Amino acid sequence: PRPSLGNAGARATPRARARAPDPERDVEKSTAHTRDWIATARTLSEALPYLQRYDGATIVIKLGGHAMGSEEAMADFARDVVLMKQCNVHPIIVHGGGPMINEMLRRLEIRSEFVEGKRVSDAATVEVVEMVLSGRINKRIVQAINTAGGKAVGLSGKDANLMICEKDLATVLRDGAEVTVDLGFVGKPVEMHPEVLHTFLRSDFIPVVAPVAMGRDGETFNVNGDTAAGAIAAAMKADRLLLLTDVAGVKNAEGELLTQITPPQVRELTEAGVIAGGMIPKTQTALDAIDDGVRAVVILDGRAPHAVLLELFTAHGAGTLIRG
Ligand code: X2W
């Protein structure tokens, strides 16, 4: 690995420049806190091996609806993403927005239910899902990244045929018998066309993807955010898939956080019922992504300050790393 000039200096917008610290003016303040500044410089210096390791890497970050906190937390997340790109580490953001879809469906008095972690989506529901995900949430993230001085581009699985889907079905146990449940317009990705993402990554752009996609007959499909992120990470052969959620990671039977586990261990913990509920779709996404060539997957708490930087650029790490 070598230090890369990457995109250095290419992207400071006038707004970002206006807010940048002024070394001349801040000199008095900095001498008053010399120790703090040395600690800051040391932190930056210690990041060097990580910056070298991830030089030119592709990192897919799934930002779940539960991990999207206040405006301040969103601004921090956006800054971290822009910092990554500035250091020649290429983020692709895939977002969810389950709680925000729930809220809009409630306002419109449309009832909604989940089967196996997936929202049963009739035509009216999928219309609302697309409006909320591709509209409100996608643009909120794009705006936050651009405010931090980045160049985000919002798209969904429909754009440039990024993700073609087929109807997904769920199999559940009812009265001891397996039954297939029709989830409506819930899609599973079956054909990926990631060229558009490669084009963005070669330039300064940061893609932000909403998990909505098209079927072969022109239907609109609602795709689970984790599933979409896994499919995109696999298609991009990403170095890392980070699943940002509202829990610390995978825990053992004693409730202790597991910092690193292998796919066979994930299967054991699932069979033993230790991995359960909402964690199952995440670990399943992780196993599929690793099978499909993603180097490692990390499940971590996106509400923790600077979770992404902590995971990528410090020895500390965060959450649970799953690697073969
Ligand atoms: C999800 C898409 C959003 C999502 C939904 O309708 O809620 C399906 O369930 P989170 O915030 O990541 O949970 N789609 C099929 O995944 O949001």
C-alpha cells in the first residue's frame, strides 16, 4: 500500500472552505490547549496504517432507519463518509427507512404487517415505500453529504437497471405445516448491473441507493434494505459491508458482544437460537455476501458517534466482524 493523493483537495466546496479552521486566527486558542492538539495529531498519525490498508477500497454502508438519529447524528455520519472519500476510500451508501415508512403509512391510514422481517407490500404500500425511500430519505442523506462538502448522487435500484428483482416469497410454519406466504410487491435481487456505481466511484461521486427496484415486467418492488446492501456489496466485490443498525452487534448466549466470528459460528449460534429475530436477516445477508465474494461484513451500532471511522480507521473497531 502507498499513500495516495486520491482526491485530495479536489472537493472542498466554498461552503466547506468557509467553515474550515483558520490556522492564523486559531493559533492562540491552540497554544492554550497544546496537549489536546498533540492527542489529535497522534490520532491522525495512528490512522495511517488503516488509511493505507483501505486505499482505493470499496466500502458498502447500509444505513438502517433505526440508525438514522437526529440531524446532528446525520451530519456526523455525512462528515465521516466525506472524510472516507477524501482519503480515497470509496463509500456506497444503501439506506433503509422502515420506521419512516411506518409513520407515513399510519398517516395515510394504510395498515402494514411484516412476515419474516419483510413488509407485506400491496400496490398502495409500495407506492408509499417508493415515495418515502427514494424521495424524503434518499434526499435527506444526499443533502447531508453535500453539506459536508461531498458530492452525493441519489439513485434507487431502478436507475441504470442497477438491481432487477423477482417476486420474493416467504415460507412460514403454521400449525406445524410449512406454508408459502405471498408478500405482494416484495422483491429479491436476481440480476445486478453495477456499471453505474463503478462510474461514480471512478469520479468524486458518492452514490446513495434507495432499496426500491424494478421487475422484468416493469413492476416496482420493495426490497429489504439489508438484502439490497448485500446484493450491491456482492456485485461490487466490496472490501467491506458495514450494516449500521441500533444494536451493538452479535452477542453470545451470555449476552456478551462477539467482536469477530466466522460463518460456521454464525450458523451454530443461529441453530442454538442465540442469533434470533431481527438479527437473522442481517447475519443471513452477511453469509450470502461473503459467499458471493465480499471480504468481510461488520454489524455495528450506527447510533454510536463516528461508528464508521471507529470501525475503519482505529485499532478499536466496532461491532461484530464476520469473515471466513
Ligand atoms: C423495507 C425497506 C426499508 C428497510 C420496508 O418496507 O420497511 C421490506 O421490508 P430498514 O430501516 O433498513 O429496516 N422493505 C421488504 O429495509 O428499512
